[in-house]
Amino acid sequence: MTLWILIGVLAVTTALIKAAGPVLVGGRALPERATKVIALLPPVLLAALVVTSTFTEGQRLHLDASTAGVAVAGVLIWLRKPLLLSVLTAVAVTAALRALS
């Protein structure tokens, strides 16, 4: 029963947080600085999810073949290579390292 109460409280809290933005801002446009910050949030959150799922197992740091694949993809993207090439290279590196181990 306590779990369902907690889930209900979290659902209501989430709804209130989501409703706070339109209620507080109303029909006004956001300042340009706020719009720029909001535009940066999705890539940052995606990067955080990728790093968390790649480098951790439970609550511990975990480095394996997928870590090397993500590192290779990161370097290729940093060098401005095509995304498809980066992904395929990361897959190949990961598969090769797993086959060797």
C-alpha cells in the first residue's frame, strides 16, 4: 500500500512540475538566454544516459568492449566524420574486442 501511495504522490508532483511552466510563463515568450539553455538540455541528457549505461554496472564503474566502441565513435564524431561511419566503426570495434576475449 505504501508503494502505491508513493507512486501517486510522485505522479501528482510530476504533473504539478509540468504545469508550473505554462502557468508561470503564461503567454509570454521566454528570454533568449532561457531558450538557449532549454535547447541544450536534450543532448546533455542523452549524453548522460549514454555515459551511465556504458560505463556503469549497478553502482560500479565497468569498462569492457562497449566502452572502447563508444570511445572510438566519440573520437570519430569529434573529428566530424559521418555519423553512420562512426556508429558502424563502433560496432565493428566492439564486436572485434568481444570476439577476441
